[in-house]
Amino acid sequence: MSQPYEKVALIGLGLIASSMFWAMKRHDPSVHVTGFARSAATRDIAREIGLCDAVCDSLVETVQDADLVVLCVPVGVMGDVAAEIGPHLKAGATVSDVGSVKQAVIDAVAPHLPTNVHFVPAHPMAGTEHSGPRSGFAELFDNRWCLIVPVEGSDAQAVKTLTDFWISIGSNTAHMDPEHHDLVVAVTSHAPHLIAYTMVGVADDLGRVSDSEVINYSAAGFRDFTRIAASDPTMWRDVFLNNKEATLEILGRFTEELFALQRAIRTGDGDHLHDYFTRTRAIRRGIIEAGQDTDAPNFGRSAK
């Protein structure tokens, strides 16, 4: 399958955008990709490493004649970006995004787009704890899921073309409505990140555990909490502020489960703990069987 778009514009040049670029070029080197970042330092790095065919110094220049424009900026600023690029988009172009919140993005972006432009939000469920233009790699999306979240009245062909685009760079795809999307990712991504931030914060506040002990003895679960908690703080601040209801609902359920486990530990209810851990262990097996992680020892980390 050839690249569905001849010209693609990437707004924001972090992990996701840079990985999209390398994945597009892996699939079809002929696609022309422009890129823009607010930071001149980021643009300089992008030019240095050959990220994008043209790194532009303005949003208007970046989106000129683009068939697909992808907003790869924190969800809190997507509305402002849409307002700036709206008057300069090519008729028939598709605007999409990679934000991990959908309803708030739709509400912020859609009013600024002209009626002759298609808006098809999306969310690639892939990432690492690293950020910035140097962090991307072509394989990031391979066998991961990209959720396509059409807005009301979305053009069917535009949705299909964007779906084909994500498949072409390695993703599996599924379609989802915005409200359901925001609830699903609150379970699979947002709440786990908040819990990881909290656990690392608790360790930081725990006066009787020295810094050296936390760092030196973190070869078990805590180490993996710190990996998640190393994610970009601006992005996650905006995620939680823009997906309040779903995140709070899941955190409420988490709190209820936590209280039940506290009670089991306090009362010595080993059967409850064993049954609970057996049930949750099965979720991990399901993730591995779905090809979304490895069962290699130490999560596939090098022994070095």
C-alpha cells in the first residue's frame, strides 16, 4: 500500500511526531513531511538529525498545501494551534491529532477549522518515557493500536484514509467514540500514570527512607513506577486537566479496591489476597498473548 498522503505536516516535534516521520519514511520515502516546533532549539535539533524534509519557522509555512496536518502538541494548546492554522489549510485537507484525550480536543479544535477541511482525531497507544525530537524511532507503532475517533458528521473517506495511514506506519487500528475513548484510556493509561507519580512522590516524602536507598534498591516494582513517572510533565498536566471526569471515576474505583485490600491485609484474609492476585495476574497474561508486551525475563531488558 502506498502512502495515503503526499504531503504531511507535523506540528510539534517530540517522540510521537519524530516516530511518525521515521515510520512514514520507512514505508514510503517519497512522502514529503514538513515540521514545526515553537522552540527554535527544537527546530535546530530537528534540522541537525534530518527530522522532516523541511523544518519551518512558522505554522503557516508548515501547513501550506499539506494533505494531512497532525497536531502533536500538548492537548492544552491544540485549540490555539488550530485557530492559527485554520485560515491557511488547503481545501480537502485532513486535520488530526495524537492527543490522549479526545472530547476536550474535539471541543477545542473543531470550531477553528473551515468547513472544507476534514477533522479526524486519533490517538496512537504507543510511547516511551522519553521526549523530544531525538527520542523517535520508526518501530514505535508496530503492532500497537491507534484509536481513530471520528467527530459527528466525519467524512467516511477521510476516516478511511487516515486509518490506512496509521496501518501503513505499523499500527493496528480501531474506531471509538470520544466519551468511550476517554474512559478506556483513563483505565489503561491516565490512572496508572497518576498512581506511578503518587508512589514516587510518597517515596520522596518518606523521611525514614534515604535517597540512596530509594535509588540503589529500586530493582523491583519501584523502578518501573519511576519509568512511568519520568514522562513529560507538561503533557500529563494537560491530560489530567482535560480528562477530569473519566480519571476521577477510575480513581474512585481504584480507591475502593485499595480499601478492600487494606482490610484484607489488616484482618489477615489470605484467601482474598490470593484470589485477587490470581485474577489480576491473568490480565498480565492477556496483555502478553495480545502481543502488547514480552514475557521475557526482566521485561526484556538487557542483562547489562
